[in-house]
Amino acid sequence: MLIAHCEDDRLIPLSEARRLHSRTPGPRTLMLLPRCGHVQTWEAGGRARMLGALLAFTSGAP
């Protein structure tokens, strides 16, 4: 599971993303994006980071 979360999100606290990550079994990645709120993930540099993380995450898949 890939969880991308903006550190300055005022709608969903960072603690919720960390809790979800810690309770998810199996392969997982928590990507924290600085200086963005709830809807700016893609625009705050998240696009390139998420696509890169997704490629890395799935590269070991059968």
C-alpha cells in the first residue's frame, strides 16, 4: 500500500496517516509531502514522487 500524505493537511491529521501505515500488514510505504495541504498533494511535487514510489513498490511484484 502506498500512502501519500501532506504534512500540513488540516482535514486529515498526519497522525491518521501514520496510524494507517502502522496498522497495514504487508508491503507498505508512507510518503510525506512537505508544505502542502489536503488537496495539493499532486501539485506539491507529489506527482513525480508518487509515480516513482509506485514504480519502485511494484518492481518487485511477480
